[in-house]
Amino acid sequence: MASLKDMRVRLASTKATQKITKAMQMVAASKLRRAQAAAEAARPYAERMETVLGNIAGSVTDLGSAPKLLAGTGQDQVHLLVVCTAERGLCGAFNSSIVRLAREKINALTAAGKTVKILCVGRKGYDQLRRQYERQIVELIELRVKTLGFEHAEQVSRKIGELYDAGEFDICTLFFSRFRSVVLQIPTALQIIPPVFPAKTTEGVSAAYEYEPDELDILGELLPRNISVQVFRALLENAASEQGARMSAMDNATRNAGEMIRKQTITYNRTRQAMITKELIEIISGAEAL
């Protein structure tokens, strides 16, 4: 059985851990407000961008002259998976859920005879994927920044564009976690090259538009930007999801530490009482022997 000194050290260590987890929970709560506001502000622009591009792409009749980002390569043999995760841990199953979704996609594509390449955005996803798919990882992009900006999304989209222009892949899919609430983050896979636009609704009267410049010129400008916008949206959604998951995980850790402190305190008091009682019995027995 552990000595009283060991129990005191263990109890003090648990109390110190509880203070740390409580502090991390409060920090995550303060960061969550800003991250959630940024993610919610980016959603309308990204969704509207998809709608506009979908309407313009729907009016293009000659796909042979369409930009390569829209028409694709005409094949689906090589897939690039852009896996966006966090740079830090201690956020519950946030990173693991994204990696799990990406791993399921990798296994499905591999079983179908496709070639898979992986672009990791974030250290945690890279650390998990390299154990099994190190040879398939093209590059790791780390974003150890305090505040995410559009320039960070452009850095990722520029790398994707370079690989696509070099003919390194046919289809690109973006993996991230969509923020719903503090306790719910939804792992999401979004195909960005060639883009998959939402289906048009048939309600109301469809209007005929004339574009100046023509559709192909507009698509040539908007399609590369759309990739940056979708990547930026994914990074903001990830940032909010990470803080929400960390807040929830640290809250659970703080509660568990409190329960451990309660049990350790009871054990310490009982052991101390037993030792005192034993010493008293020894003193009384010695006195009676005299």
C-alpha cells in the first residue's frame, strides 16, 4: 500500500492537473466565440460563391472549351485528399474523427484500384496518417498562427493548383470538421476539383442571364478563387470545431479530476486514520505490558 507521503503527492498532482484543465477550458471558451463568429461569417460567402459558379457553369454548353478546373481531366484515377486538422491535441476526438473519415475514403479508393495522394494541413493529422500512409503523403503544411487569414488558405490552394497544373491528380477532396455546436462537430468531405455544385431548385421562373465578359472568362477568374474560399471556410470551421471540442474535453477532464480528488481524499483520510489507530493500539499495548 502506498505511504501517506505518496498519497499526498498524488493528491497534489491531481489538483494541479485540475487547475490546468480548468484554465484550458476557459481559454478555449474565450477563443471559441471569435472562431465561431468567423466561421459563421464565412459560410454565406462560400455558399453564395458555389451558387454563382453553379449557375454560370450550368450555362456552359461546350465543356471542351471550359476551364480545366471545371471540366476536370476526364479521368478519376488519381485522387488528392487534403486533410485539414489541428496543430495541437487535447481536443477530444476532433482530429481522430477527421482522420477516420479520410482513412475510410483512402481504403475505399485503394480497394477500387485508384491511386491516392495526401496533402496534410495540420500536424496532428499528419502524425496519425504517416503511420500507415507515409509514402502517399505529398507534403505537410503547418499553420501555427494565432489568427487564420485568407493568405493561409491561399497558401494551401496554391499548392493544390501547382499539383493540378502538373497533372499530379484528377480529383481533389477536402476533409475538415463542420462546426455545429460545442458538443457536435461533423467530419465533412467536400470535392473541390472538379467542383460539385448544389442542385438547382425548380421553384419560380428561371431567368436568362447575359454575361459580360463571357462565362468562360468569369469561370477562369472565379474557379481558382473558389478553391481558396472553400479552403478558408474549411480552416475557419476547423478552428471553431477545435475550440469547441477542446472546451468540451477539458470540461470532462476537470470533472474527472474532481472525482479523482474526492476518491483520493477519502482514501488518504482512511489510511491516515488507520495508521493513527494502529499507533494508539501499539502505545496502549506497550503500556499494559509494563
